[in-house]
Amino acid sequence: MASYLGDYKRAAKNRETKIIRAVNSVLKQTIPVELVVVSDGCQKTIDIISKNFPEQVNGYWINKQKIWSGKPRNTGIEKAKNDIICYCDVDDYLEPDHCEKIYNAFTGDWVWFDDLIYNQGQWVQRKCDVDKRGMCGTSNLAHKKIAWWPDPGSYAHDYIFIRNLKNASNDYKYIGKGGYRTCHIPGKYDV
């Protein structure tokens, strides 16, 4: 979980509260998981993690990076002890069986799956497509340590990372519905 709780354009609201919800959702998974939180130069992240989850979360501090830098996620990949990497943004959360669904379906080097978005008062499944730019992102991926996040300085970092995964391995598959709840779509809504 990469975390910068400072202000930036189109940031989700109430991220200090939402990071607690996100971390709790990871810790309540139906299978054992390791949670690595990387603070992108943000003291708020360190304070919240230290106060609320002193023994359950592996927290790391790096210097503040430019927005959409790959360094926070790459640091998390490097620090993770487990072989399969999943993501949870600080403003989103996971259903309790999300990681178990991924683990049970994981056979190659990486998988992608649909997520859930809040739309007009209800949660709906959002179809992910790794071949279309903007139709798949962090919330839709799980992978082995075979690719690294780019440093493009743009919102296209997810798309570039998917391209990096495809270049690293063609042993991947679509597994259907995951349990990732996307709570912030810039310019549309913020749950």
C-alpha cells in the first residue's frame, strides 16, 4: 500500500480515515497476508500506522516522490516477503475473501480481475480489460515479482505497468470478479 496523505489535485477526501479502513480490510482477509505500507514522505501515514497497527503492519518511509512515481510501489515489492503481490490504495478497501480468490485462481505469473465501483447508490462490477488503456489499474492486478512500476509522471502509470507485466511474461489470465472496492474515481465520486 503506497501512501501519501498530503494534498494534491483530484485527491480523495478523508484519506486519514480511509487508510484505517483500507488497512483493516487487508488485515481481515480470510487467508494470512502480509501488509507492507510505504509512506511517500508523509508523516501522517507513519503516525496513523504506528498508532493503530504497531505490530500488524510493516511500514517503510521513503523521501517524497513526484506524483505517480513508481518508487513507493517498487519499494513495497522489494520489501514484501511473499511471492504474490496485490494492491490496495489507501482510499479503497477489500472484501474479506479478496486475497483468497486471487490465491486460489493464481496459476501463472500474473492475473487480472474485475473490481467493484460505487455508481448511483449501488456497488456494480466493473469489467477490467488489460488491452485497453484506462480500463485496468492497480486495483485489478496481482503478480509475482517480475515487473517494476514506471516513473512516467502521469496518470498512465497503471497502463505502463501492465505493459511491463505483459513484456515480462505471457503466462497470465483473467480470473473474473475480485473483491476490490474502488471508492474514488477522480471527478466522479468519492465514497
